[in-house]
Amino acid sequence: ATDIHLGYLEKDAIRGNDTYDTLNEILECAKTNQADFILLGGDLFHENKPSRRCLHSCITMLRKYCMGDSPIHFNILSDQRVNFNTTQFPWVNYQDENLNISIPVFSVHGNHDDPTGAEGLCALDLLSASGLINHFGHSQSVESIEISPILMQKGNTKLALYGLGSIPDERLYRMFVNNKVTMLRPKEDQDKWFNLFTIHQNRSKHGPTNYIPEQFLDDFLDLVVWGHEHECLITPTRNEQQLFYVTQPGSSVATSLSPGEAAKKHIGLLKVKGHKMNMQKIPLKTVRQFFIQDVVLADYEDLFTPDTPQVTKKVEDLCYAKVTEMLEQAERERLGCPLTPEKPLIRLRVDYSGGFETFSTSRFSQKFVDRVANPKDIIHFLRRREAMDQQDTQVEDLVKQYFEAAEQKGQLSLLTEQGMGKAIQEFVDKDEKDAIQELITYQLEKTQRHLQARGVTTEQDIDAEVREDSKKNTTEEDNEIREAMNRAKAHRLERGDDSVDAGISDEFADVNMDSDEGSVPFPAPTRGRGRGGRGRGGRGRGRGELS
Amino acid sequence: ATDIHLGYLEKDAIRGNDTYDTLNEILECAKTNQADFILLGGDLFHENKPSRRCLHSCITMLRKYCMGDSPIHFNILSDQRVNFNTTQFPWVNYQDENLNISIPVFSVHGNHDDPTGAEGLCALDLLSASGLINHFGHSQSVESIEISPILMQKGNTKLALYGLGSIPDERLYRMFVNNKVTMLRPKEDQDKWFNLFTIHQNRSKHGPTNYIPEQFLDDFLDLVVWGHEHECLITPTRNEQQLFYVTQPGSSVATSLSPGEAAKKHIGLLKVKGHKMNMQKIPLKTVRQFFIQDVVLADYEDLFTPDTPQVTKKVEDLCYAKVTEMLEQAERERLGCPLTPEKPLIRLRVDYSGGFETFSTSRFSQKFVDRVANPKDIIHFLRRREAMDQQDTQVEDLVKQYFEAAEQKGQLSLLTEQGMGKAIQEFVDKDEKDAIQELITYQLEKTQRHLQARGVTTEQDIDAEVREDSKKNTTEEDNEIREAMNRAKAHRLERGDDSVDAGISDEFADVNMDSDEGSVPFPAPTRGRGRGGRGRGGRGRGRGELS
């Protein structure tokens, strides 16, 4: 499995338990199927710093399902100190004499739960220090990467498990190009090994170097388990050039309301014997249904045109009918699935270009508040692209004006307009929830240090200090902001937000600031035709939703 | 042990490892002495949300020292589902068949690592979910408390271990007064049990109801292990009224530069046999030395008066000599103690009342930057109390003026003046590091929700929204601020900041905004005379440093 995104929307009254229920299902499934081990392709956690509830739940589930008396039937032949290098316990958890492990979990980290801080620790490392998982594929160097496989043997089957935790795509791309990525192989009996590689990167092209082409990967591999991409394309597909297979399990939760996420979610039960493998797709029962449909208003000439009296009402009625239809379909499909949450996710993308007007989505939402899991954002209005690049910086500009006006009035703000603008932009983009907070904390702490250090006691002093402060620290601050912006941009790029990615044209653009949307070419497929829509945008295989 | 405050100042270049080294020492000590179990009196963590490094280190040390093959020699006879009620594994960790525990740790939570959030989980619960500790004494009700002991037996010795995690003192005081606190006792052989109670509350009186009088505790107890108070008073003292003993281990790290923290730090090896007990004091070797001295300038009439030429230089020279003297003493005492950190903590409290002036502490600090662990705050200038109450709200008032001025100029701020003022006040008080951040996050998220929900796109709109917002939410916000203020006040009170605690007079007051200082009656004892100074303030036993 991959991209479980534990904790995603955990505070949502309706969807708050979704990721927890699904992790539970996945672990239970592994237990029921007596899996030798669980392999996770990254982003087990949605937040880099998971909440206490999130960690507590995860620990509890792992302890419940992965500890016990079932014997482990495979051996590890490689140097475990090299394989497991992020804790003071550099060995696989099931060989720890103080832990009774029934199902070892092996996981690389994703971009959401990547290592941070001076210690280079990630949330997974709390679990591995506790002995609950085995975090592997963590490269300590940023210059070059040597991937040393975990060599496993069960009976006569030998599995070399390679892994690489998430690295910014462009950096990894460069390293591949410069021959800085090496996959080590056992010296003896090289042909006897089934070589499995777990990676968490862009698989689809988001820019010239902002993905990892499959061709970069060694051709001695047998199977690549590709994380990060959220669309379930779990059936292994053959790369005819490299002669290996790629399986893309996809996320187990929809973190955006885009077509790729509407594909039915699965995990896989992979069986390997010698060089043969079989991947059994296992549909997840606890995943909330998600239906998406597109409506192009201009296609309904027989019903209305922009000039039709009360056209907006008619448009709204059409949308109401479409949503109702999806809800009925959802209900039919959910029959006999007691584990599936009652309320589905529904998205109707409405292309209103050609002179139509939008209607009030809040009033529309009210009609479905009891039946849909995402009542507030069912409708998504789109238009053909119109000067999208301008919109991208709109909020930032507004904030800038706002602060400039304040400055002219003689009002000094604790927060610089530049920093604030960028921070709000990132906040709007939603991928950088911490940006504002980090910036403000940084600014205020800086100010506070001054106040304390200089014994500031009068209003004038505070004013002067802040004024001086805002002059002095521009370089440092600029760097911090630039870095934050780069992070935010990288997030947007990896989300597939084409408005930033000038390299890939897209004839449609979002009008709403609905940022959890990857702008997949439109019109897009409805559920069950997950791959059909991609052709139109002219993109290759692997174009999916990611996060 | 108690009040280990793991993670305190972990980012400090000099002191950053102190708490980690000392936890390591404590655990090692338990192992060396083959302790049956480790009992912690709360505040294992300094932060309610410990950093990743902090959790990772703690997990690593617990796994290293508390797991292993040493057999456990005692049994638990009580209902463990009642004793351990915070995880899905309601049993003592050493009886878990999947964990090999050599030293079980039992801990109540403190005020620093207390449960929060809808789930009522605290950082300890991550450890207990992992099976690394046994969190007990967590009362789920706020109405009444029933403390059900962990009943242990080793040979013929029966130990009833009662525990109560930190609760706001005033609330717990009220519950005691209203007979809402019940300590359950085994029905049979009541006299055979050694009754030990672990509590984490104010022991010294910080206000009429802002502490827990020993007299409130049941007289069937044999020993009370009192956490929260930082001064090491570990030798059990007898309460002649209740006929039980109280041991106050004190913190294992100085979290303030006040006299109580200068007492040598110890942990205790408690041996219980039948009704007999013995407490062996074990000095901690890894604790950074801390020396504190007081200088009253008016006492040096033979050397100088405020009118002496270059008197400030002479004062500085005197202080220099005093600090040097303390440094020499520190070095002598550190001889032969390789585990003790090189640089000591030094505090010189200078009473400059009577017309003297202060000198530049930053220049002074420079002289000791290589020899003292806290060069920046060696000197602490004091004066006899002069309208201290005014000073207490000074910063808040200034910020208020600042924002009011802004308001008059037509400048609207995203942050209300009231909220900001309170938040900064709390920030200055340092006990509420999160206050500003929380407030701002709250305000910005609120604003952001409006912006998104209403599709705000113009500067005027933002302005209007913010204006409207600041009107509407005053009640909600007021409540939040009031709550935050109460928290901050409680912190100040428990710190012993008399400027807030009008009930206890103190003839001296701090002038600096050095908030890590508990204003213990002055003049105060130097190291080794930890209890001597308390008499002057007219306070009872147990007056110590706490955090």
C-alpha cells in the first residue's frame, strides 16, 4: 500500500475518521492474508508533524496488528546496519529479542512525512525507534545515493528490496542524469534475486526535470512499486524498454477531488516465487466513495443559452439533477457494503465559459448538506484559461497593497508586507499551512528578542525597534521567504497545478481558488474510467493525482 | 524521580543536551541498582508537544534501558483496566506478551505534559501506547476523582501505588474541600499495605486555594512522592499531623535561576519492606552546576555609596569578583566529576536600591561567555518593591496604546489589540510560548476562512471583512483570551511570582523582565543552604521552585 495519508482531514466532522478506518482495514487485511510483511511506499502520515491523535492511533494499530505470535518465515541476509540507519536499533524489528513482531512493516518516507530538522528525523522514525516499523531507504547524503537492498530469503525465493524515500524530484532527476544514483547488487547469484524497488516520486511529467522517468531506473529490476501518485494503477504494467513492471497502488484516501482520485482504491497482495510474481488487487471497503462529473454548459444549446431567461436557474437545476444522479449511483453501489461510509464525495465540474454566469454555491450546498461528505465544494466552476498567471499572484498583490497603504498612513506592522503576502499566498494554496504561522512566529520572536534585549519600555521605542528591525533583517528574511516560496511552488508543481507549470499547456483553467484540485485535462472521466480522460491532454501514462 | 523536563532548552548550544544526559543517567541508575520499577512524578516532558527529537530520544532511551531479559519480581493484584486507562492496552507493559520489559516505568503526568485535545491524550500516552511506560493516575472526570491504587506484591511486601496526574491547583483544592476526592483501599488486609501516593501539585502556598495542603491527603498513606516542586527535598519528612512522610525529589534540571534550583539535584532509591522504608539519596552527576549569590549594594558603605566617583564601575568590579569567586568554587567542586558539564550556571542577584544605577549587563556577559553556561543573564538587578503591580501590565498597556493609535489612523489590523496585548504579555512571561502563535493562527485562520468562503477579491473587501470580523467575534475571542490569561496567571502563580500573588507580601521585587525567575524572598541562600532562605518570607515548608 502507499499514500495512506493518516490524519488527512482528521478534524472534519464527517471525514475525520476515514484515514484511520482505512489504515485499520489495510493492517487487518495483511493479517487475514498472513502477509509475510507489509510494504508501504511513503506518506503514511499526511502531516510532517502528525497530531498526537494521529501518532497515538497509528502506534495503537501497529501494535495491535503487527505484534503477536505468528512466526516470520523469511530471513534477512543483508547488512541490517546499512538497511536500517535511522535509529539506535539498526536491525529489523522482528529480530529484536524484546519485541514479538508478527508482521514486519517496511516503509520508505514520502514527501509529506519526510525527514526534517538537524537530526534528519521523520515521523516514521518515532515508529521505528519504538520497534513498530522498519524505516528504510533513507539516504543520508544529498550528493549521491547508494541504494543498498534488504536481501530477504524465504524458501528458495530471494527478494532484494530496494527503497528510496522521497527526494525533491528535480534534485533526484539531476542525480540520475549525473550518474549519482547507484543501486547495489549482491555479488553472488545475481540472477537469482527478484528485485523490487519502492520509490516515492512524480511518475508523470510535471516539467522537464520535475519527475523521474522510468527509463532512469535500472533494468535489472523486476518490479517497481511507485508511491506518491494517487491514482490507483495497481495492476503491474510492463515497461517494454526496461523490461520491468511498475505497479502504482495509489493512495488509500482521496486528498483532492480530481478524476484520478475517483478511481476505485485498492491495495495489492503481491506473491513472489523465484522470478514469478502475482499481484492480487484487493479493493478497500472503508474508502469513501467519490464521484466526479463534468458539465460543459455550452453543450446544452437545446436547453439554454446565456440569453435564455432565468438561465442561471436552469443551470442550477441541471447541476442539481447531475448531483442527484451521482448520489443515486453512489447509493446503489454502496448497497451491501456496510464498511463504506454513508456520504459520498461528489464533485461536479461546470465549464461556464461562453457567457454563462455562476450561481451561488453556498445555497446549492445547503441542498446536499445531509447527503454529501463535501457539501461546501460540490460545484467547481471552470472557464477556458484566461490570463491565469495573473491570478496566481492576486492574493499576494492584494496583501501587498494593503500593507503599503498601512505604511503610508504611518502604521508600522510587526509583519512585513512581503512576508505576509507570500505567507498568505501559501496559505491559500493550502499546501503550506504552516507558512503564515512560521513566518509570524519568526517575526514576533525576532521583535521580542529586541524588546527584551534592549529593555524597550516606551511605545516610541517599540516603534523604533520594529522600524530598525524591518530594515536590518531583510536579507535573512528574504532568504527564508524565498525558501518558503520554493517549497510552496514545488508543492504546486507536484500537485500538477498547471498554472505554475508553464511547460505543459492546458486549455482549461480553474476559476475558483479551490486549491485541492489538480487541473487534469478537462473534460475528465467519471468514476471507473480513470484512465480514459488522460489521453486528451496528450500526456503519458502515469499522469495521476498526487499529493 | 520527577520533573525531568526532557527537552528543556534543547536548542541551546550549551545546555541543549542537559535533560537528555540526565534522563539517560536516571535510567542507567535504575538499571544498575536493579530497581523493581521506576516511578516518575510528572513533567517527564518540558513541552506539552515535545519535539520530534525529544520524543525520539525518549523512546530510544526507554527501549534501551527498560527492555531486556531481567525478570520482574512483583505481581500486580489490582484491576489493571482501571489502573491503566489511557490506551487500548490496559495492562502493565511487562505483562504484555509481545514486549520484553526489564524495568517497568510508572508515571503520572505533570502540568507541562498534561492531556489536551478532544481525546484527552498527553505525550506520555504515545509512550504507553508503544508499551514503553505505564501512564497511571489519569482521572477522566472533572467533577470528582476516585484514585484506585495499583496493588503490587513482592514477597510479603504489599505496595498500594496511588497516583494523581496534575490538575489545576484551585480546582483540585475545591474538590478536596467538597469531599470529591476519594482514595480507594483494598477491602482485605488494609493494614498490610504500604500506601504510596504520587502527586504533581503546588506543595507550597501560592494563594489561599492555589496549592494542596498536606492535611488534605488521607492519613492512611505511608509516603507521598511530591512532584512539581523543583527544589530537591528528597529526604522524607514526617507530617506530624497526618503521620505520613513526604518526599520531594525535585527536578533533575534547573528550569529557573532561582535559589531552590541551586540545591543539589538527587533522585531516590526507595526500598520498602512491609511497612518499613528507606530512601537512599542518589546525587545526579550529569546535572549542570548552578550557583546563586546575592549582593546588596547598600551593604558596602565602606567601599562605595551612590555618590562615590565611578561608583558604577566599582559595582561592576564587585560583581565581577563575586562571579569569579563562584566560578572558582564551581571548578573546585567539579574536580573528579567527569560527567558534570564544564560550564556552570551562575546567577548574581544585585539589589541596587538606595540610589545606585545598573551597569550594562551585555558588556559584563562578554567577560564570561566562555566560562558560564548562561552568560547573557548572569546578573539580575533587583530593587525593593516599587509599584510592581503597574509593571505587571506595562507591556500589555503599551501594545494596547500602539494598536489604538493604529486604529485612529484608520489602519485595521488582522490582530485585535486586546488579543495581541495579552498574547505578548504571555509571551514576555515566557510560560506561554504558544500564546501569540495560537492567537495569531486563530485570527488568521478565521480571516482566511472568511476570505475563502466569501470569495473576497478586492482590497476593500478584505478590509471590510476584517472589520466585520473583529466586531462579530468578540465574545468567542474574549473567552479564548480570558482562558489564555487564566492559564498564564496560573503559570505565574505557580512560578511564585509574587507580583501577581497579592496574598503574600514580599519586600523585594524584580526590575528586569527576567521571567524565568521565581521571586523567592530575598536575600536568598546560596547553594547548599537551599532551605535557609525561606524563613524570611514567612512561608511554610515546601516552598520551592517549580515549573
